[in-house]
Amino acid sequence: LRVFTDQFPQAKITSFMVLEEAPPILLIAIGLDNGFIYCIKGDIARERITRFKLQVEAAPDGSTSLPITGLGFRVEGQAHQLFAVTPSSVSLFGLHVQPPRRQTLDQIGCQINAVAMSDRMDLIIGRPEAVYFYEVDGRGPCWAFDGEKKFVGWFRGYLLCIIEDQRKKGTLNVYDLKNRLIAHSMPVGDVSHLVCEWGYIILIMADKKILCIGEKDMESKLDMLFKKNLYTVAINLVQSQQADPASTAEVLRKYGDHLYGKQEYDEAMSQYIHTIGHLEPSYVIQKFLDAKRIYNLTNYLEKLHDRGLASKDHTTLLLNCYTKLKDVEKLNDFIKDEDGVGEIKFDVETAIRVCRAAGYHEHAMFVAKKAGRHELYLKILLEDLGRYDEALQYISGLEANQAGLTVKEYGKILVEHRPAETVEILLRLCTDVGDPTTRRGSNSMHLLMIPSPMDFVNIFVHSPQYLMEFLENYIKAVKDSPAQTEIHNTLLELYISNDLNVPSISQENGFENHNIKETKGKETANGYMSGTREKANLGKEDAKIAKSIVDRRKKGLALLKSAWTSEMEDPLYDVDLALILCNTHAFKDGLLFLYEKLKLYKEVISCYKQAHDHQGLIECCKKLGDSSQGGDPSLWGDLLKYFGELGEDCSKEVKEILTYIEKEDVVPPIVVLQTLSKNPCLTLSVVKDYIARKLEQESKLIEDDRKSIDKYQEETDLMKREIEDLKTNAKVFQLSKCTACTFTLDLPAVHFMCMHSFHLRCLGDNEKECPECAPEYRSVMEAKQKLEQNARDHDLFFRQLRGSKDGFSVIADYFSKGIVSKTTVPPENGR
């Protein structure tokens, strides 16, 4: 490619610069000694090019133009600019406009080879007094380096200068402008060219030798800086080289160690803080555990929490620092965010534990409330501060689920100090009285979500009286609870027990009667009991306890009856458990009710026998032995046997019993005599009237039976004679009229053995049986068939036998009808 043509006259080339816009398009700028710049643009290889020239202004004295000593391209997006330097000026051409526009940036210039471009596209020129930087709008920063700048260059952020001193000896200086230091300096000979290529600084010497200068690796640089204690420079170096954070943290750590060794603790801590996230915190913490350096340690721990890298131990240590310093303001800042919201940056349980131990309960409560740890909040309120009313108010404001959990955990303390209020809260939780619109039927899922009262029984372990009150109010408010059986069982045990204890729980854990036994023991607490006063107090206490038992048992009986009314098929409590409780605690009224409901009448009688209550025994038999009311008459026999074996005078009772036995006719007289004969205290006068009446009745019955026997004997003899007559004698039919139509009987006629005669035409198709006697005959046959069927129905026979007062009569009746002795069982399976 020819540089010079007719339009572009030949001149001496003083500078040369190439810009590759977009391959293969090149922009070549050639500086000449006559002040012109020849530009060639295009695809050089294909010679598709355009040429144009630029002119820098003439010399100030009007003589020939000054040579172009240096060029530099600057590219900003689509805009291309060209710096041009002469010995007396610095100019900037805008190549993105036509014709190119020239702008003078400075009235001073430099000599050849003292021009370079930085990596930020700033123009650098070297003059004897300084090195100047130029941007598009004029002169920028200036660095004052003495000496003639024979060569100026730029390499990886370093400024390169070959400076010639007065003795004409050259020195290569590599300046690190960011850190304001000379990174390297070395004497050089006569240099003809300075080139930066392939990662090296290349010096081409006048004697045709080449000197390559390479940059040391990062570790070598840092080691050198560390040896000279230039830690600040080392930090700037790794940051400028965009090293990985771990390497930067290592430099900062060494700098911190250096400052720590010089006892500059504040400056050292500022360096250690920058290593958070890369350096193990314990390395720093152990250096500052001394009490004199607690402020630095506090600062470090705060930063650790700010970045979310603190562990539970760090939180503990920081809070201990605050409490040791008694710095409530910082403690507030740490515990309570400025705006009161935001994410908690520490372990909640640790913070609460440390604050509680140090006596900062308000701070611990704040943390617990903010973190939603209601159980910890209440723990502080109840165990540390004893603010029971506030705790109850706080529980009232919680959701039902959460409130239930907290009451389960701390209910014992609340019941101990605020029982009535606690019961009220529990009733709200379990009955859902706060929102009546949400009450639904027993099948509702919502009802199932409401906590059961049985979940809270254990919190009343020392206050069974309030448990009783709680359950009583609950069953009044809720009639369809899924836990009705358990609730009624618990209430029954509370009502019936002699000592008021929490059911099951008190027995399993060996708790004594807290309300009674402890009260009794107070008088003997000092090892003695004295005088009338103590006895009087004990007497009053015993009377109070006795009244309490009576009142509770009245409630127990009422509960037994109300939870098993006549309309109910099954009770609302466990019957077996109720029986055991009543039996264990000798609750007679309850036992009597349950036995009666279960139709265990003999057990009812046994209760009265054990109590030796004769009048009650008789009244009970009157009620339960009445067969017309579904009772069991055999109870009178048991009652008679009891008095027969009693061994004491009970004439009055026996007479009354005999009246009912005679009325119901449940015991034979011979059994009565045999039974009563065993009691030596009874005389014959007790049974004389009864025996006389029974003998008279028996005599009358015997007379009636004899009459019946005679009558039946006569009828039997008559039947036998008739049968014999039918078998042996001929029968003469003398009727002259038809029994059916009453007309004169003519042939053909039919005569029956029953002495009825009929025209054949009057009989119709049925000529084998008498129309007059057939209905009676059929009824007899049907009765016979029915009796035969009944003979095969064993269940019916035994039902009648059990339901009858006199079983012998039932069996005799069956024999009289011939359905016992003459019954034939049909063969099985047709065989």
C-alpha cells in the first residue's frame, strides 16, 4: 500500500498508529514532520480504502509547521477520536463528523517517544518537569517526576518512564500511580524503542540487544510488601488486581496481626472486621477476650451479627459483653431494631437465656414476643417476674391453638396463683364462648378442633377443687362434647372420693391430699401440738371436711342420675368405673342407683343387708319385687332367708314379709317354715296366722280339686260307654226329615254317626263329613295340630316356665294336653 500519492505529498514520517475498527476494516493514522496527518481507512487487503488528511496548526512564530510527535486513538461507542501531539500543542480530532473537527486541548507538547495511551484511553505525555494526562475535555491529572522523559509507556495499569539524567544515563521507572509508589526501577543503557507486548515490557537497545522485563506473580509481590511492612500497599494491590475475597481477607488478617502486635487494637479490629465471612471468628475473638479490649470485641461481634454469620455462642458472648459493660443503650439497639420490625439476626433462645441470667427480663420478653416464642415469654413472666395477671392477659390475646399449648405448659403456676381467672380462660378455650356463631353440632369439624377439657386435667394437680368447678361449668355449657364420658368419669371420682384428689394423676405420682393432709399437718410443724386451741381447730377442720364430703356426694348422686335418665339407653359415664368408685368409697346411694339401673336387684338387696337396714330392705323389696311393675318376686324368698338366718328377733319384719309372700304367692308354706325354723329367736306365733290361712286355702283347693276329679271321672266313664256302644252295637237312624232342608227324607240319603241325616243332593260335593258337626271337629283338629307344633317349640315352653310363678303347673298343663308324652319328632333331612 502506497502511503504517498500526488494528493498526499511525501514527507518524513514521525509517528504511526493503527486502529482496528471491525475486522477487516482498519484506520491508519500517519504523522508527518510537516504537521499533517495522513489517514487511510478501509479494507487494506482488498484495497477498498478512503484517504483523508488532517492538519495541525502552524507554529506560533508563523514558520513551518511542527512535526507530529505522537498520536492516540480514543473510541467511545460509535465515536472515534484522534489525539495529535506536537512539540508545542495537544489537539483532538473528532473523526465521527465530516469534515473532522479539531479541538486544541493544550498549548504545550512533547518530543517524540514521550507519548502513550492509558487503558482508560487517556493521552499521556512526558515533559521534563512532569507527566500529564489528557481527557477529551482537556488536561487531567499531573504527576511531577523530574528528568527528561525519553520514553513514556503504559503496561497493565503501570506508568512506564525512561528518564535520562544530566549524565545522560537512563533509568526505567515503573510507577504504580494508584498506590503512589515506584513498583520497579532499574538503570538501562541507550534505548531506541519501548514496546509492551506478550505480557512483557520489551526494551530494544541501541546496540541491537533486547531486554524483557516481566511482572512478578501476586504472591511474590505480597511477600516483598509484607517484608517491608507495606500492608496498605498490599491491600490496595490485591484489590486493584481483583483478587478473590479469600486472598484479600488473608492480606487483611496479616495487616490486622501486624497492628495487633503494635498494640494498635482499634486499627487492628477495623482490619479484622473486613475479614468476616472468610476468617474463622474464633481467631479474632480469642485475641480480644481480655477485659481491657471488650469494646473492640463487642464491635466485632456486632458486625458478625449484622452479616448473619453469628452462632449461638457468639450471641451469648455479645450479650455478656453488653451486660458486663452495663450498656443498656447498645443492648436495646441489638435486641430491639430501630423500627421495631425486621429479621432477628441472632439465636432467640440463647439471647433470652443470657438476658434472663443477667436480670434483663424486659429485653428477654421483647425477644420472645417478637420471635413468637409465647412459651418463653410466659416463662419469664411467671417464673422470673411473677406477673400472673399480665400472663393471663397475654394468653387471652393468643390464638386458640397457641393459648391451649401455653396453658398446658404453665397452667399449674397459673392455677396456683390465679385459679379463678385460669378456669375462666380454659372455659373460653374449650367452649368457644368468644364466638357463639361458631358453635355447631357434634359432627362438626370445628367442634373437633376445640381443645378437650381432659387435656388440662394435669394442671389442677394441686387444686382439685378448681378442676371440679371447671368441669362443672363445662358440662353446663357444652352438651355434645366428644369427651363427655371422660369428663363425667373424672367428676364422679372427684365427687365420690373421700379425699379430694385429682383423679388418676394424684395416685400415679404419689401426691397426697394437698388440701386436707397438708392443712392437718400445719399444727404439728414445730414438733408439738398443744392445748385446746389446736384441738378446736382440728375439730372445726374435721367438721368442714365432713360437710365437704356430704356436699360432694350429693352432687355425685345427682350426676349419676342426670347422666343416665330413663330415656337414655347408655349412660354418659363408664358404668364399671362408677361401680368401682362407689364400692371403693362405700357410697351406698350411688351403688343402689347403679344396681337398680342395671337390674341387679339381688345386689341392691345385698347393700341393705350389709347396712343392716331392715326397713329399707323391706321397702326395696316392695319396689323391686312387684311383678306387675317388671320386678323380681323371688326377692321375697331371699329376704325371708336373710331373716331366717339373722339370729335375732325380727318378728315384726317377718310378719310384714309374710304378708307380701302370701299376696304374691312366691314361696311355698313348707319352704317358709323350713327357712324361719333356722332362727331360734322366732316363735310359732309369727307364722301361726299365715299357716292357718294357707292351710284353709289348701283345704279349699283340695276340695275343689276333688269335685273336679269326680266330674271329670263321670265324663270319662260316659265317653268310654259311648265308645264301647259304637264298637259293639248297631246304630239305628230314625230321622225322617233332612237336617239341612227339613223336608221329608227320601232316597238317596246319607246318615252320619253323629245321628244327622241329609239328602244326598243337600250335601253337594262334601258327602264325607257332617255339615253340622264339621266346624266343631275342625276346631278340635286345629287345636291338636297347634299343640303338636307347640310341643316342638322349646323356647316357648321355657319362656312360659320362667315367667310363671308355679313352674310345676306349666309342666302339668303340658302333660294334660298330651303334648309332652305323645310328641313325635319328625326325622331329620326327610329320613
